[in-house]
Amino acid sequence: MFPRIQSIDALEILDSRGNPTVRVNLRLDDGTVATASVPSGASTGEHEAVELRDGDKKRYGGKGVLQAVANVNDLIAPALIGQDPRRQAQIDLLMIELDGTPNKAKLGANAILGVSQAVARAAAQASGLPLYAYLGGAGAVHIPVPMMNVLNGGKHADSGMDFQEFMIFPLGAPNFAEALRFGAETFHALKKILAERGYATSVGDEGGFAPQVKSNDEACELIVAAIEAAGFRPGKDIAIALDLAASSFYENGKYRLTRSGQGDKSASEMTALLRQWVEKYPIVSIEDGLAENDWEGFREHTAVLGGKIQIVGDDNLVTNTKFIARAIEEKSCNAALIKLNQIGTVTETVAAIHLCRKAGWGYVISHRSGETEDSFMADFAVAMGGGQIKTGSACRSERIAKYNRLLEIERELGKAAVFGR
Ligand code: PGA
Ligand code: ZN
């Protein structure tokens, strides 16, 4: 008989920003032990599943997760003991029902997701399969192209950029190991250029540099210069991807580009600005170019830009089939960012991806700005076969852990591995 869940216990650990998060340890009755840790965002979407925080100001400024930990230990564990860990969908549904709210507000998406991921990992281990093969089956051979966030702005760094993420996207690399090398070499070239121009080379939450550049344009120019200095061809070997996280500078119906001094813009003006950028720089993907509730703006945005580049929805879609279905219907994006903790279970995340696939949309498996050393999402990206992952720059171990895991998977797959978007 396949082993059953024997015990589940959680503990409070710290994420890469030094804030508490949940780790779950799950044991099967054959001695298999699996662990999973949950990440945490800063520029979160309004409709994300609830990340349960204690609110006790005496501990971690209210950010403790002892209640979420207790929910795993006292409420979820007793309900799951004796279950077959391969029954992921039933187990996830059981937790959703136990929670009973539409957004996991009672137990916490951080509690539920930790268990959901630990269940998948335990089932994989007990099946004698690597996680990507267990979750993705025989077709899990597709290694994603990394979007590497080399300049951090917005809520992720106190830098000169209004826009949150300027990413290099090594689409022209022949395999993942080379893509990572392209990215890392460009990252180092960028560091040198920044130092030469008198800018700071300290890094933000996702490992990208956070200089006090004078404009958002300058950030793109610096990246193009770094790609060339590293010996690569902009647009051919390495393209640019952006995440504006525009909700973070949207106020009273205006997009306020205050850090860069570019003034206030309407949705149409933002789209026009990005259209110019797409002509000027080798940009192939733009995420959250507008604010999360600007559905009307997004329709125009996608009509204008969507024929040329990938328009990724993050804060507006929150890995939720309800919002993705609306965006497919309204043609408000043509791709989705996928974050397991936005929705809170493995099963619901897979459903979001299936919906994207059915619509012919792209999808990008993503980390959060607050991460841990857990590399679950690297295996998950290969299992889901979408060909794109974003998990930070070429430094900070919580980012590198995912890249290193992809290197391992690529080597393990050998000639069977397929790389590319
Ligand atoms: P977050 O940032 O984890 O702070 O939400 C990542 C993103 O916006 O894509
Ligand atoms: Zn985003």
C-alpha cells in the first residue's frame, strides 16, 4: 500500500526580508519526510488569498505567523492524517472546505499552501520520482527561460525607478545553463557600468541593483549597455522584460511617476509611453503596465501592445481562474503571472495554468519578493511546461536556489530536456 500521511507540523521561520513565514514538515508512515516553506509578496494584489498575520505588535511588528502555524498543527493536520498524499486535489479541496471562506481568510493561504506543497513533495518522494516528474508526468521536459530582475525599483528598493522590475530575458541561449551564464555575466557587466557612472551597487529585495538613476528610461539604457558590454546582442541573445507593478504608483485615477519626475499620466498615456519604449528598447514582455482594477485601461493596453509583445497580468489576475477567465473574455492581457501563494493551493494554481493554456496564453511561474530557500517553484515550472520563470537576479541565495535547482533538472533530463519559451 502507498504510504499515508502520519503527521504534519508547522513552525515559524524567517523569509529573505527577515519577516516571519510558515514552514511545514510532513511525515508519511513509511518514514518519508517532506518540507515546504511559503514565500511572501510586498506589492500584493488586492484580491490575493489572505496571508494570515498575527497582528500582535509586540512580535515582529504584527507580522508573526503563529496563528497560521497553529492552524496547521491543530486544524489541518488532524483532518489530513491517514490520507493518501497522491490525492492532491482531494486534499486541497478538503483544506478549502475546512477554511470555508472565499479567500482562505480563516486558516490563512500561508498555512494551506505550506501543507499543499509538502503533500506534493512527500508524494513525489514516496513515488521515487523527482517533484517535476511527479507533478508533470512524462511531458515534464521543458526548462523555462529565466526573467532575471537586475534593476529593482518601486516597492522593492529605495531607488530612482518608479517601475518595479527591469529584467533580462536570455531568449537566445541554447539551454538553461547557458541562459543563466548570459544573465549572470550581464549582471556583472551592469555592476561595473553602474560603478563607473558613480551609482551604488547595493541590491534590492530580488537581488537587482537599486541605483538612484534619473529616469525609468535610463534603467533601460543601462541594461542595453550591460548586455553589449557582456558581449551579447540586445534583442537577439538577451531581451528585456518589465514589471511596472503599476498599482504601486496609481493614485486618484492617475499613474504618478514621481521618483523619475516624469509627472502624472493617464492609462492611455502610460500605454503610449510603453509603445515608444517597445520601439526603442528590445522589450518583449510587460507585466502590470497598468493598475490592478484598471480593466478598461488594460483592454486598450492589450489592443495596442498585445500584437507585438507579451502582456502579463499579475496583481489584476492573482492566479485566480475567476479573474483570468474575465481577462481572456475581455482581452485584457495575453499572459498571466503564476504565484502559488496568491491562490494558496497547488491544485488551484494548476487550474489557473490550464485556463491560460486553453486560451493560448503565456504564463510565467514566479517567486515573491520575500522568499525562502525552498525551490519548489523550479520543479513546478518544469512540471507545468510554460517555458518562463521569474525568480530574481544573479545573486541572493533565495533566488539562486531556484536557478541551481533548474541546472540540476536540466542535467538530469540530459538530451530529453527542451529549453525555450
Ligand atoms: P511581490 O513582487 O512578490 O512583492 O508581489 C513580485 C511581482 O510583483 O511580480
Ligand atoms: Zn508583478
